[in-house]
Amino acid sequence: MTAQDEAFAWLVTQLGLLRAADLRGLADAVPAGQAGAPLAQRIAERGLLPPSAVSKALREVVRAAYRCDPCARAYGYDSLAALASLRCPRCDAPLRPERRRPSADGTAPAGTGDVAASARPRGPADSASEPVPSVGDRADPFQFAEGSSLDRPPGPPRTGSDRVPRGVDTGPPSTGALQAVGGAAERALGEYVLIEELGRGANGVVYLARRKGLARQFAVKVLLDAEFADEEDLRRFRLEAAVASKLDDPGIARVYEVGRQGNHYYYAMEYCEGETLEQRLRRDGALSPREAAKLIAKLARTLHQAHRAGIVHRDLKPANIILGSDRPRITDFGLARDRALQRSLTRTGTLLGTPSYMAPEAFRGGGAKDLDHRADVFSLGVVLYECLTGERPFVAETALLLAQRICQADPPPPSQRRRQVPRALDAVVSRALAKDLQQRYASMEEFALDLERWLQGKAPHALPPEHRRGRANRWHFALVAAVALFCAALPLTVWALWRAHARAERRAEAEAVLARPDADAAAVRACLELAAGDPELTARVEDRLADLEHDRELKALSAELESPTPNLEDLARRLTALEAEVRDDPKRKRRLARLAHRLEIARLTARARAEARAPGYSAQAERAYATAIERALDPDRKASLRWERLRYLYLRGRYEDVIRIAPDLARHDERLGLKAEFLAALALEELDREDEFLARCEELAARDPVGAVGASARACLALANNDFFGGRRAADDAVRLAPSWIPGRRLQALLALFEGDRKRLPSLLEELAARAPEWPRVLRLRCLVALRASEDPQGALEIAERARKLTEPTPAPWCLRALARLRLLAKDGAGALAAAERLRERQPEDARARVLWALARLGQGDHNAAGSELAALYREDPGGLRNLLAEYLHRGARSRLLEEAKRRAASLPGKASPTREGIRVGELPPQLEAALRPRWERAPAAARSALRDALLAAARGDPLPTVRRALDAARVAAPDSPPVAYERARLLLGRDDYDAAEEALAAARSLAAAPAPRLDRMSAELLLRRGFRARAARAFGAVARADPEGAEGRCAQAEALLARGQRARAAVAARRLLETAPDHVGAWTVLALASSERTWVRRAVARAYERVGASDARLVLADVIRCASDLMGSPHNWSPRRGGALLQRVNALFGLTESALPRVGYCEAVLGRMRPPPAWKLAEAWLTARIGEAAQMEPERPMVHVLQGVLALRSGSSAEEVLGHWRRAVALDPEVDLSLWATTFERRHPNEPDLRSLLGR
């Protein structure tokens, strides 16, 4: 027995683990003169102690110091290897073992000599490898032979749920095993409830567990004998969990949690179902080559990810590989090294791993830190060898001999042990097991790539070049050898080989030509000579020539079909002939079927175009278009047909159908969708739906800011504002972007007409007549030019008649108006009456249609019918009738008709509508008191009388102090009444008492006097009334987003559009709201302010006036703007003598509020027209006075200064004076909008940098 064995025997007897008799029996069993195995190994082999207890004892032996009292020297465990017995080599005195606890940093205590460098056995809890002492200076550092009980624990292997996860040893239980987690009634650690023990290792136990509240299962590893563990044990335990948790790969079991409960240290990891590779090999033997290659390739990919993370496993073996249901898993990172942490789980100088799977460099004394990822490559190569053969490549009786074989000997190729293994895998295994690191695979990725190449039927890179040649080359080499042996047959053999080689070259050349998809007929025809003597190749060449001829004919047919005027009958005949030739060729038949389908679509399109050429609308043409669209398969062709159909419907006056169909095309094709929607917008204008037309233009201008459609929409909007300069620039942009875009060219001509550009107009009209002779809007423009510029009524009448014939049976309203007017001029009373009656049927409420009908009746001598109609119109809207008659008649005839209409209107039965001329100061509309009654009756009885007085006073237009006094009395009578607070806020806001309105709104909000969206909308309206339009638009937008479906939210959306200057879209939004909420006063007010249609403005003012009277200054503003339209109709309206009534009425409306809002709105409406009003000098003086009054009333209102600048611009003032006013406006509100007048400024003062700085702020 050696000195080390004596030290181990002393310790196990001191601990009471074994009796001295048992140890003597082990010593007697060793024959005399033989060294025998180390005592610890023999104890484990006999089963006297479990491996965990042996590992614990070995650690204690290594830690102990062996002291000689006479010499006062201490020896380490490694020093005992040179001693025959446990005696001092100097004085032969017995060495006294002295157990020492390690220091806090895990090193041996000072004064123990070489104990700090001594060997300590490894025993991580989830390792199945044997504990191996450090090499030190011993001659034989391997104490345990391969295959001992420490290398493979006794007992049957576990499978399924009894399997040991991640390679945990399963020795017999030792003392303290179950106590690691408490008794039977107390099996829980933290949130984990332990179900059963799965296995145990040298210093750890693994349990199957479940987490509280979760159904899935976990594996929980617990540090064994934690109360006796030192700091190094704890550090190793924590580091093991940290290394495993750092890796996030499906092939590695995940670590979820690390914890401590009392003295118990544990971590929870993924529970992996399945058996280990070791169990599989032990049960079934070797794997098939493909199965082994697939398995090792997956493992190599997983290990490559670990190596990239800086982690080397260092203990790869079949026991640490679990064959899961989805993919293999690698376990046991107890010996792993993490380069990022710069430390490992063992001390320097300790030998790591299972010897049979260790790399040669691990035995060469370099230390654990010198091992890199290529050691894992070697270990995985050993596993591959074992999978292919069922045996390990290196086997020896002792560990020392095993190390020598691993470092020096090459194992036999796997194919020698098992014939089914291919030579390519021999090369892969040989490279993986190379002794030299430079010859071994440099990475796991290269290892996996070679296996995957072999699985794909390719030669691995590890295979030597001479073995990569195919069978053909080997056959040639054999033939050359045969020729050398049979020299007599050499000439014949050489000739045969030359001929075969030449034939192969010709075949290869022909194959290359046939493989080119772009080879032409000449190149393929040249292959016939190359294929001579090869029937199979000759047939292929002839087939290819037939295909090319067929393709050439198909291309010719396709090109002719796409031509502008294809001969469809000839194409059909040729296509039928081709179909007869290819009855047995499916590929050619498919091509012909596609061409036949295109021909059918072309026939349907030609039929539709033929029907469409006839004047007027043809239902057959539309049906033909619909059939072609339904049968077309190509999306581009389908979209093109949809656009052609939509264009036909527009040209034939089917405007309602255009509006209905255009969105469908927009959904299917983005390129044509914008054009289709612009065509729908033009259809809306043809139907005199001005608000919807302008709203659609505003949307298109925003959606297409840089395209031709967007430029055309901007030109239409500029025309609506009489901004001819901006409109011409936008129209020029549209033509520049799309030269063939007809709407853009029409807008160019229309603007040239309005600007009086007689040089440019004729050429534009000629080009339009050539490009689009049937476009209704082109005909309308030509008719207008003939009537205005050329003064040719007869030519205009001919153009209108042509437009009517093209759009029958539904000609556009403009066409009927033009026919009625031009026939009146031509003294054709019957024709004028027929056109006027058709127009009145189409638009029974339109004032213009009714006036034309009355004039046509007068032309026919029916004075009674005409007079009655004119009297009704005068009663509804005197100013509107005056403006319409001014458009059609000279002054004398107009005056006589107006007097007659006024006389007849006075004699009509019933009371005249008080709203016929808008808001009347000092009057109450009929039924208004009844409409207001519910509002004051909601108040408490004490406040009803005062609130009634306030409501009626505001509705009559009484002075603001009168309204305030009544409201103050109501508030004193009921200070906490929500109805009183709400009505107070509403009336003060309506009369523009801003500060009092803001205070009243706060009080109403505190009392919850109205729904929150309504109060929020009123707060945003207060910002708008004060002149801060951009801020008001954002506030209205917030209300709309908060209440998108409610009436207040939808009204706020319309208000936001109006505040941003998108008047048409605001009018459309208000009209849509009124369809569901017809009594919403806010919506009627927005419609009155936003609509460009006089009929809607008059109706909106009347409806709102019937509901609230003169209590809302914005309603007053809408009526004032209507008066501005009347003033703009004639230059005499600006004269105090001739237009005094209108001006007096406007001044009376201004007196309804103490704010500048009506004056600013009125002046903005007049100056917003790009053309100056008639009698500009009179208008300028009047506007200057009104803007001056507004400046005195509210000098902080930004729009006052903007209008002062516009007035200066119109009056011809200098650029600096204009910009001075605008700078003051920007200083008051940096978001004030100057874009409406920017084009006029640029036209008069080009290249002014200060304007650009104001616009680009």
C-alpha cells in the first residue's frame, strides 16, 4: 500500500465510513510484487462506498497536510506519491495527517507546502466521468482505470422519466441525499415542488419537479451536502449554472432559475425527455452511417454556437447527449470553460474529462486553460467513431496506457470494424481525431459542413483529392493501365478513345447550346451536324427547332395582337392552324391557350370600341366592356379595360355611373386609380355638385402632391378661388408631368381664356380638338370660347348640339343651359323651352334652371307662367335673382323683370319668408320662441324668467349689455344650475364676448353642464373666433378623435377642415352630418360658411336662423359673406346711391357683435377673390374703413394685419409695406396662413426673398 493509499485509509476510518478489517481485506487481495490499482478505485469497484462518498473523501485527502513533528515540515498529497509509506523521508518519523478547511478564495491554507498545487478529484453533480487527481509530479497520474465504477456507476440504466437529465450520475444514495431538500413531507425548494429523484452525482442530486401554478415539469439540481460545502464548491456550482444559462440554443437544456433556500443551493433547468446516446448504443449497438452523420452534424452545429459564445464543453461523451424527440440535447457543463468569465470549474493543473474521450493535448501537461474548442472537436470525433462502429477508438487496460494510445496511436478506420461505413466518413473521422491541431477541423462548423456534404451526396473536404474523382476518371485510369499491359491493342484503343472523346466534345457543345434559353434558330440548327450519329441528340435538336419555330410564330401573333389595329380574323385563322399542329404537345397547347384567351379579350374589346364610336350612350358597349373585364386574367389588362370603360361612360355623360365605378378601379390599380378618381371629380362638377367636386380635388391634391393628377386638382382649386396665376402654374406642371393628360391641357386653355391670353388660346384649343374631340369638358370650353372670345353664338350652338348628341340620353346640365341660352339668342323659343324643361327636370331646385325656364316661357309669350316663377324666385332670394338676371339680360330688361317679380311676389298668398334676405335685426323668426322654450324650461324656476329674457334678447340681436344683464340675473337666481351655466357659455360665445365666454365655459365644465365633447368643441370654437386657426384646427381634431362617431365629433371634424382652409371638404362633411342630425345648428353654421353653392348657403343660414336667431356671430358672418356675393355681382352695388340698401344691411349685421369677426370675415371673402371686385375704387374705400374698424376693435387679431397687407397689395403698394403688415400677423400667430395671397404677391413682386422666409418659417 502506497503512502497515498495509507492517507486515504486513515481518512475513511476517521470518518467512520469503513472498518480497518475491510481495508486489510482489500490490501491482502493484491498479489505480492504487483502495484495494483489505487485504494480509492478498489473501494469503488467493490461497492464498499458510493462514488459520491469516495469523491468527498478524496477531496479531504487532497486538502489535508501531512506533518512531521520532529522535522517541523509539512507535505502535500502529491509529495506522498514518491513515498513507500506514510513516513518522513528525512527522519523516518510517522507523518501526522492534519485536516484543513480551505480559505475564502478556495485555495489551500498557507503553510501546507505543495498542497495548493496538489491534485483534487473532480466531481460535478451532473457528470458521469470519474474523478481524476491532478498530474502533479507523479509518474503515473491516472489513478483509475477506464471503465471503473467511477466511470460508469453500477445499476441498470434509466429511461423515460427515470432518466438522469444532463448526464447526472446515479449511484446508490448516501447519507444526506434526501436530506438535501428535507424529509418526505417537506419536498419543496422555493417555487418548485419536488416529485421524485432522477439521479445523483458526486456532489449534486437532480429531482423531477413542477413549479407552483404551472403544468410543465422541470429538473431541479441541488448541491449535495451543502452544509459541508466550501466556497469552491459553491463557486463551482454557481458557475456551472451560469455557463449553461448563457447558452440559448435548442440543442442545450436551458437554465431558468438559480436560488437558495436556507443551506440548500439549487438551480432549475429544462426537463428533457428521452434516453442518452450511451443507453441507445448499449441497447441497439452502432447507428447507421446516415443516422450517425445526421446526429453528429446537429451536435456540431449546437457546439459551434457554444464556441462562438466563448464556452468549451471539455466533457463530450455519449452519456452527456440526450436523444430527444425533436433533436439531440447536450448536457453536463460541469467541466465547461467560459472564456468571457476567464475562469473554469476546476483549478489549474487538474486533468479534465473522461479519458476515453479526451484530446491528446489534454494529456500533455499544458493545463486546462490551454484547451480550446478543438478539444471538443476531438471528443465529438470519438463519439462519431463510437456511433459508427459501436466501439470506442481507444481502449486500454490502464489509464496510462490509454493516454499513450490517444497521444501516439491512430485508431483503425471505422470501415475496418464495420463494412457499412463509407470511406468518406473514414476521412471525416480521421480529420476529427487528428493529433496535430493544425490538421484537425478548425471549428465545429467545418465538422458539420463536411457531414452535411456527405449527406447531400457530395464529397467531404476531408476526403483526399485523389479519392474525390468519379467513376469515369477511375475507369479511364484502369483503361490506360490495360492499354499499357496490352501494347498490341494500343493503336486501336487510342483511335477508339479519340473517337469517343470527339463525340463527347461534340455532344457537350450541342448540350450547351440546347441548355441556353436564349439560343436562336441558327445556333440550334448548327447542332444538327454536332449530333450526327447520335439519334437521341438529333431528336432533341429537331424538337428544339420546332419549339423555336412555334415560339417565333407565337411571338409574331402576340406582337400583331398588341398592335393598334390588329386583324383579328387573320389572327384567329393562324391560331387555329397552330392548334392543329400541336395536339400532342401540352406545353405548346398551354401557350396557344393563353394566346387564344388574349385574342378573345381583344375581340370583346374591339366589339366594345365599335359600339362606343356611335354617338350617345350604348348599353351594348358597356356590356361588352363588362364581359371583357370579367374574362381578362392579366391584372394590368383588366385595369386597362376598367379605365377604358370608365372613360367611355364619362364621355357619354353617364356621370353617376362614373362616380359609382371609379372607387372600384382605385382599389384594383394604384396607377390608374388617381386618374379614375379625378374623372369622378369632373363628373361631380358636370352635375353641378360644386362642394363635392372641390372636396374631391382637395383630397387628390393632398394624396398626389407631385403627380399630374394632384397638379390638376390644385389648378381646379385655384380656379375656384379666381387664382389664375397659381392655376396656370399648376396646369403647366400637370402637362409637364403627363403631356397626354387631357384635363391638364383643358385647364391650360381655360386659364388662358380667363386671363385673356389670345395668343396662346387658339393653339391650345386646336391641340385639344385634335387630341380629344369628344371630351365633354373640351366641348364646353370650346363653346365658352365661341360665346365669349369669338362672339360666335351660332358656332357655340353647334358645339353644344354636338355635346348633347354625344351624351344622350343624359346630357350634362351645362349643355342644356348652353342650349337654352343660345337658342334664346337665336330666337328659337321652342328649342330653348325644350332644353330648359329638360334642365328643370334634372335640377328642379336649381335657381339658374328656373330662371332659364322662365325666360324661355317669356320667349314663347307665356307671361303668366314666367312671371309666377320669377315672383317665387324673388320671394326666396331677391339678391340671387338679381345676379342671375344680370348674367342673361341687359340692364333695362333686367330692371323691368325685377320690378314685375317684386310686384307679383307682394301679391302672392301667404306670408313671405323672413329669411329670404337673411338675418333681420330686431325680429324673431316664426316658431323661434317655441324652439327656445325647452332651453329655458330646463333651468330652475327662479331663473327661468331671466334666462328666457337672455335667450330672446340674443335671438333678436339686442345689444350685448342687454344679454349680459339677463344672464347675470339668471346666474344670481341659480348659481349652481348646469342649464344656466351652459346657456350662459353658449350665448356669450355666440356674441364673441371672449373673456366672459372662457370663464363661463370653465364654470359649465365644473358643473358638467353638457357632454364633454360639446364643451371641448366650444373651447376649440373660442380659439377659432379669436383668430388662431391652426391652434383651433388641432383642438377640433382632438375632439373628432375622442368622439369619432358622435355628432359633436363629426361636427368638430368639419370645423377642423374649415379652419385649415379646406372649405369644400368641410361642406361635404357638414352635409353628411346633417343627413343623420338634421337639427344640428353647428353643422348648419359650418355649411353656411364653407359651401360654394349659393342654394346651400341660403338654406343653411335660414335653418340655423330658425333655430337660434341672431344669437351667433358666426351665423351673422355667413349671412354677411352672402351679402358680399351680392355686392360682387354688380359694380353699382358699391355705390352709396345704388347699392346703399345692401351696404346698410351689412353695417347693421356688423352691429350685432362687439368683435371684429364679421368685418374680418366679410373683407376676407371680398379680397379672397383674385380678381378685384367691380368699381374697385369704391370697394377699396369701403374695405379700408371696415378693416380699420376691425383693427381698432381687435388689434391682436392676426387676420386683421393679413388683410391690411392684402389691401395694400391690391392697391399697388410697395412690397415692403405689404410684408410689414404680414410680419406683424406672423408675430401674433406664427402659424397664420399666407399661401392664398402668396401667388398674387409673387406675380407683382417676383423673387422676393422676404416672402419665402415668411412662407417657409
